[in-house]
Amino acid sequence: MYHETILTVRYVETDKFGIAHHSNHIIWFEVARTSLLRDIGLPYSEMEAQGVSCPLLETYCRYGHPARFEDRLIVRTSIAEMSPVKIRFSYEIVEAEQGYTVACGQTLHAFVDAASGRPVRLNRFRPEMWGELVQRSRPYFAGIGGQ
């Protein structure tokens, strides 16, 4: 199962030909990722307020069909992998009307202490947050390791 976020390609996101610039896809991944976290009741702002940050370690995007100005897009987001030290999200961006794939990709994030920037084992650093993340994200993940 996946979480869906609906977006519309804005004029500012396009080039002179009306095609969305490739850099926007990574931004759309972020919008979808934070939307998923918010919708499961763990908004990123709350995680940071509790001292946990999730910096990006790697990103991957495979581009398919171009997105154009005013296209309605659906970003389907799932959790591909999660452990107490990292979380990997998968994304598929599809054009809402015709259903073709615009792009797909993944991002990998670490759990770190927001104050020091040092990696943490979320199940030890904030066990209640880890428990909530595991429980609330169940519909959106493929597997959880290191419990």
C-alpha cells in the first residue's frame, strides 16, 4: 500500500517549453514524504521538537515521461525499508489523468540527534517515537528490521 499526495505543476517549476525541471521531482518527493509523516500523526516538526532529525543520505530518481505546466500529479509514497538507524522511502510520480509514470525514486534518511548531529538508534534514543513510527506506518511499509 502507499500514501498519495496530489500536486499540480506550477509555472515556476517549468522551463520555457512548459516542462517541469528535473530538480522539482526531488522537491515533490519531500512534499510527499512529509505529508505521509504528518498523516500518520508524526509530523517532521514534532520529531524535530523531540530532538530527532532525518537528514538525507542518498537520493535516486529515474525519469520517465515529462510533467508539464498544470499537470495534476499523484506522488505515491511508501516505506521501502526501516530500521532504528535509517528509513528509506520509495516514490512513484504519476500523471493523474492519463496515469503514465513521470518518475520514480527513493530517498534514504538517517535518524540523528538534532542537537549533536550524531546518528542514533531511534528505538533507544526515543523508544516511544520508534514505537509510534512502527505502529502508525504499518500500512505504508514493506519491512522493518532491527526491532
